[in-house]
Amino acid sequence: MSRIGKKPVAIPAGVSADIANGVLTVKGPKGTLTLTLVEDISYAIEDGMISVTPANDTKRGRAFWGMQRTLVSNLVTGVTEGYTKTLQITGVGYRATSQGTNLKLQLGYSHDVDFAVPEGIEIKTPDNTTINISGIDKQKVGQVAAEIRRWRKPEPYKGKGIKYQGEFIFRKEGKKK
């Protein structure tokens, strides 16, 4: 039994949900998101709630139950509030600037890194060492953050690199004299 899957997802005011042709469409103030439905799971919209239950008692149906409910919840949260990830840059001379649809990163390489911002994602740089990534699709926001971080992961000796806000970097001591 899935504890997460048992809870129905509430549809807040201003959000509409519709199931048609095996696709769940959720529309809200921030935009529209869709989810392709799995055959082993049954979805129902009733009384302002979306309920997710296994269609049959197969192992696959039980395995997908909680995950599908969470994906539906992410759609509703995305079209109402949206998602944000914050990256912090540490290192001498490491900088980031947002220029229209590109993010320009100076990360100690002999050249600047130009990162093209995908459709549906908004990147802001409140200062030279902070990058705010926001959008309505949780998966896409996380993927963009991971791709930017991949250019210079934090290293364990001085802690230089790009890290998520709140991420702890285990530091190594170095050599003893």
C-alpha cells in the first residue's frame, strides 16, 4: 500500500484539470502542463480532487502508484506556484551574468561559457555569484540546474565551483607538515 498514493491531490481555485486521450492536462495562472497517463493506474477527477489508484493488483501498478500521484501533484504545484532552484558560485574570478536568452559564465577556463536558456525556463542573476533558475516544470528546472552545475562542480580542497544553495561540500584537510 502506498501512503503517498492514497492521498488525493487538491485542485486549488483558478486551476482546471482535464483527462482526455490518455493525457492529463492541468491549466493554471502560470501556464499549462501535461502528463501522459500510465495504463496500470486509474485517474479520477471529482469534488475538486484528483485521485490516483492502481487499476489492477499487478506489481507494476503498485510500483507506479505513488510516483504517478507525485507527478500529478507536481503539475498542480507548477501551474500555481512554480519551482525555483538557486546555484551559488564560489571561486576567485568566477562570475555569471544573464544576457537575454543566454547565461554567460566565467569559470576559470580560457573562454567564457555561453549557456542557452531553454524555452519555459527563466534565469536571473541578482549578483555575480548567484543564479536563480525558475519555471513551472520541476523536472526541467532541475535538469537546467544540473547542466549549469556540471560546468564546474565544487571541488573538495578549496570548495571552488558551482553548488546548489544549502549544499554542503565535504572539505579535505590537505597535507600535514
